[in-house]
Amino acid sequence: MSIANLIGTSEEYVDRASGRADKPPKNQGRVYCMKFKLDGDVVYKIGKASGKSSIDRFMQVLRSIYLSYQVVPMSRLKRDRKSKDPYGDEKAIHNLLKIYGYEPAERFDGCTEFFKAEEDVILDAYHQVIP
């Protein structure tokens, strides 16, 4: 099974040798769902990637968590899909999940976009906006 299939994206956006996604066409971006075990809780981050790939953003968040907690949490990129309106799609998913907002003990880059709920609730919200 390819990395593209594992994270719910297409092969055209993943370079098989490096696992890095190509830069999306203009006026498009990527919206991702990341899963973390943090402070004993399983939590999810929904966000948009403005760089070349969501994998780059994933590594930025892990680095920031490490700088705050001095530990690298169990983590996984659950979804990574292209979007014609990444800002709007991210906001729509956040609105669907706002009652599940999660505030970690330590602040880090991206910590305001975390949610704590069952995985199927998180992914259902994601797929309502990005099929």
C-alpha cells in the first residue's frame, strides 16, 4: 500500500522516492487531519498546508511540540487532500468540531486547531467538507 493510499491523497501529489507532495496548482492547497497522543489524550489537528505538502507542516508541528514538551508524541497524518479553498474548508471543519476543542497544557505552533473526539466523529466532519 502506498503512502498516498494511507493518508487519503492521490499518487499524483506524492513523489514515491521522497514521500513529499508536489506543490498544488495555483488557487489550491491542502487540508489535513493529524492524530496525536498528547498529555495522555488522543487528539486531532485539522489544518491547511500552504507549503509544498502537508507532510512539511506535520514535521513543523512535531518540532514545535518537541520544543514545548521535550518529547515526540505518537502521531500520524490521517488525511491529506487537495482543496480549491483550503482556508474556507479548514474553517468549515473547525466549525463542525468546535464543541470538541482541545487546549493542551503547553502552547505550541498550531495548538489552537486541536480537537478531542472519537476518530469517526473527526473524520466524518472532515469528509462532510472534503469528500
